[in-house]
Amino acid sequence: METSVIAWTAFNAFVIMMLIIDLGLFSRRAHAFTMREALIWSAVWVTLALCFCGGILYWKGAGSALDFLTGYVLEKSLSMDNIFVFLLIFTYFGVPAKYQHRVLMWGIIGALIMRAAFIFAGIALIEKFHWTLYVMGVFLVYTGIKMGVQRDGELQPEKNPLLRLCYRVLPMTDRLDKGRFFVKQKKKTYATPLLLVLVLVETSDIMFAFDSIPAILSITRDPFIVYTSNVFAILGLRALYFALAHLHKTFRYLHYGLAVILVFVGVKMLIADWYKIPVWSALLTVAVILVISIIASKLIPSANHGEQEASRTTGRNSSSTPKKLPRTKDKTK
């Protein structure tokens, strides 16, 4: 049964309402999120996702509900790797914690628009050209292997062509003026470094989408399920970032668990025409891999892991910003 226009309209109205609440009420004043706030909001978003899953169960049945839950867990897991890259970006530019939530908020809005385009384009490609399913599967396996063997590296901002273009054509100031993206000085508008950080976050998310969208298409090709599970994972990304920003050194082996997950879903996609791995089995596999990687992070000591986490890139953050960019100066007067 095709999803009704009413369902699409109602869900997008809910998303807009939540964004308005966040932007209008909770993000009006720039402040650093505490661990308590981050955990509360993370719990809120997870609860909303589970309630929505219950609604899918009532409306479309157990199969669709399991597809949604598996897709949500998969997207939520892969988003953790995004978070570590965002942490590197903010650290590189020295963005104060009280301004990070503003960048992530607008980054999430952009990500929602881009993910919708990726989802519908991916589904259309698979339906019209079935062989693209295998291309996506091979890409996921390749990306997973690359993530697993990637050595620690440094963030290289100078390699992002879009940010280099912004740096060349936009008049720049080196100050963060109350967390604004643009400021006026002597009747002339200047871009702040925070705008370039936002561009970097957005372009990074495009690279992440090349992994996450094919991954969830290995679970289901129902546009509504794919879209809604992605949206819930993205909407909870900011709260999850502030929760994990305090704990990122604890999960040093999570990176390898995510690499294994990408390989698994890639293989699932490649063999789908001959053997369909049950969705409940895929959900269980993803959960077990995550638990093992987290337990390994807690049990296996690493003497130099602090240095590794500070310099590690995930192998998927091909977007960066120019080294010549000035370090940010906080101007809040």
C-alpha cells in the first residue's frame, strides 16, 4: 500500500514544528550544552523515534515497523562516525562550545534537504537500473574496508574546493560575533569563520550520505520508511554529538565496528537477488557489532589513544577547509 499524501504531510509538519521549537525556544540563547542536557534531548529523540515505530506497527504492520527500526539503528550507528569528524572540525577551528549547537542546527536543516534528494534519487536509480544495486553494494564494501585499514591522519582543510572558493570570493572577518554567520562592519557585510565551518559540516554530510543512503536501501526501498528513519536519526544527531563529545575517547574501537557494519550491509545488498538476509537478522547483527566494539573499547587499554583520537580522521571526511583561514576570535560584545 502506497503511503498517503496525508502521512507525508503530517510527518513533515511534525519535523518543521520540532525545528521551530528547537530554533525558537531552545537555541535562542547561545550556550554550551551540558552532558545532562545532551542526554535528556537524546532520550527525547529516541523516545519519539520508538513512538513513531509503534505508529508504523499499528498502521503498516510488523514488517514495516521492523524495517523502520533497523534503518533507524543503522543510520544512528553510522552517524556516530559523523560526530567524531564534526568534533575534529570544531577543534581545528577552535569554535567555542556555545556556538557549536547553532552550526549543527543549521547543518541538520541542510542535511534533511540533501538526504531527501539522495533517498529519492537512489530509489529511482535502483528501480530503473537494477544493476546500480550492485554498484552501491561494492561501494559499501570498499568503504568499509577502507575505514577499517585507514591509518590515523590529520585534518586537511585546504583540500575542500568549495571552502577554498568561499575563502577567495567572500570578504572575511576572523571574529565570531555572537555566533553569527555574517556581520556588518562599516556598512560592509563580512562572512565569519562560523559560516565556513557550517559549509564544511554540510559538505562532510554529503560524503556521509554516500554511505548511509545505500546502507539503508539494503534494508528497504519503501520511500516513507527510508525517509522517516533517516530524519529521526538526523534530528537526534545534535544531542548525540554533545553527549559523545564528552565521551569520544571512550569509544576508540567503534570506528572499526562501523567499518564491519558497512561491509555487512554491502554484502547484504550484493547477495539480495540470491539470498535475502532477514531484516531481524540484520538488526541483530548491527546491534551485536556495536556492543562488541563498545565493550572492546572499555576492556582493551591503549596507552596513546588520546593522541590517536585527536588526530584521527575516519577516511570519509574528504571535505575540509583552507589552512590559511584565520583562527576564530570570539567577539560577544
